[in-house]
Amino acid sequence: MADDDTRNGMEGQARFVYGPRPLGAVLPIVTKPAYRKHNAASAQIVTDWEVIVGPKVAGMTVPRRLDRGVLTIACAGPVAMDLHYVGVELIGRINTHLGGQPVH
């Protein structure tokens, strides 16, 4: 009876219209749009940014988006020039941390 609500003409899982719902029923609805926008590598970069690049660089930069191998980093103008010179090293650190080559 819990999996079939035929009293109201509905077949399949019972619907919870009012009252508490199990977290497992709500979680996919909430997370699907977030996972559609951000892939797992992007979330890992944001979470571990300070570990990947070090506290000095992490204090001046914020990773914004990873799309098709291109990582967008927010920073001030002078910091951008410094990042340009250490870009290859940062890409290597990111790819080593994540495994594979998510950033080109």
C-alpha cells in the first residue's frame, strides 16, 4: 500500500502532497540543476582551491568556472599578470590534484 496509491486512481509510488517527505525524494530535484551547471571537477577545484594553489595564491584568486577545459579565475589586474607567468605550473597542479587533464 505504501508504494501504490490506487485509492485515488494513481499507480506507482505514493505521492506526498502535504506533510514531511523523505530527504531522498527531494534531493534529486534540488541537486539536478546544480550538477547540470557545474561538473564534478569544477566543484572539486572550488572546494580544494587553497590546497591546490597554496594559501598565497588562493588569497588573491577565486576559481569561477570550468568549461571545456578552460578554467576561469577571478582576480585583480596585477595578479592576472603574475598568474600568466605561473599558469603552466598551476595547470599542472590542478590536473595532478584532480587526476587526468580536466584543465587545458
